[in-house]
Amino acid sequence: MPALFVLLVMRRWVSGVGMAIRLSAVRLASILPEINLLLQCMLRATTAVRSAIRNAMKSFAHSAKRLSSLLMSNELLGPRKGDCECGCGLFGTLIKHPENHVRGCKCPKCRGRRNRSKGDSKARRARKMLLLDGANTRHEEHWRGALRVEVKAGKQIEAINVRFLSAELQSKQSCAVGDIRPFAMIAMPDNTTDGIVLMRLSEFAQFMALLKDVSEQ
């Protein structure tokens, strides 16, 4: 009798375990699609994280390379300073042209560079005001227009400027009220029957434009 009771108990236990296993299998089968979807999402997320890590490493490597080049070129440390190469005794920011010279150096090379730069700037302004076309160059002989011009600037024309301003002031002091005609200084050198005309560039440009309008009518 006890043996039979034990067998009955074991049978019921095995039956219960089997039922539990079947239920677990059914539940597992029902959630397998969800588990599969979850695994796919995790895989995609892992791929995205890996891609983001690779991009971040590439960006970091580029930034490190740029920082290294900046440090090598001293851009982060500001402009390079030192003594002027020509031995003039100046100390300050070294310029590129002429190389290793200090801004404000008065050696012939630096003076020539500054004079050329000043002359080019004056020439561009004169060309713009006179509306001259042609080749885009600082050489006036390649410009086109109604006039052949040669632009001069600097100390070489200082005496001319002084004489012109003096003559202009003399004319203003004796001109009539309401006289708006542009002023022109006429220089008549010795040993020649011809003369030289000097006018302000702004007034000369207006005068040339007026002549052009009259000739086109």
C-alpha cells in the first residue's frame, strides 16, 4: 500500500512537471518573435554605436593632427617675433615679405616694398575713378581708355603737390561768388611753347565724364 501511494504521487508529480514544461514551451514559442525582434534591435544598436565610435575616433585623430600642425606653426602662440634680419636694431613681429624683417624696417628692401605697395594702391584708385579698363595689372601701359596715364605717388611728387595747392588757394581767394568751375593749374616750363595741366583727380574724372556725355549726344 505505501508503495502504491508513492507511485501515485510520483505519477502526479511527473504529470505536473510535464504540464509545466509544455506550458513553458508554449509561452516560449509565443514570445520567440519578440525575442528575435529584441535581438535585432540590440544588433542594430551595437552597429550604430560602433559606427559612432569609429566616427568619433576619426574626428579626434583629425583634431589631434590639426592641433599638432598649429603647435608646429606657432599659430596658437601668436605672431612670431624677433630681431630684424637686416640688423637695423628693430624688434617685433616678423613679416613674410621680406622674410624675417620687422614691420617698420627702413632698409632699402623694405622701403622699396612699401613704396611699391603704396604706388599700386594709388594706381588702383586712379584707375577706378577714371573708369579705365584693360588688363588687371598695376602696369599702367596695359590699361585702356581715352587716356594714357602714368600714376606717381610718394615723396617724388611732394613738390608738385605743394605748388598745386598753393595755386589752388590763390585761385579760390580771387574767384567770384558762385563760380563752381573746376580748377586747373597750368605749368608753363621754360624753353618750350607747350604747358602742363594739373587738376584734382576727382574733378578731372567728372570733367572727362561730362565730355563723354556731350560727345555721345
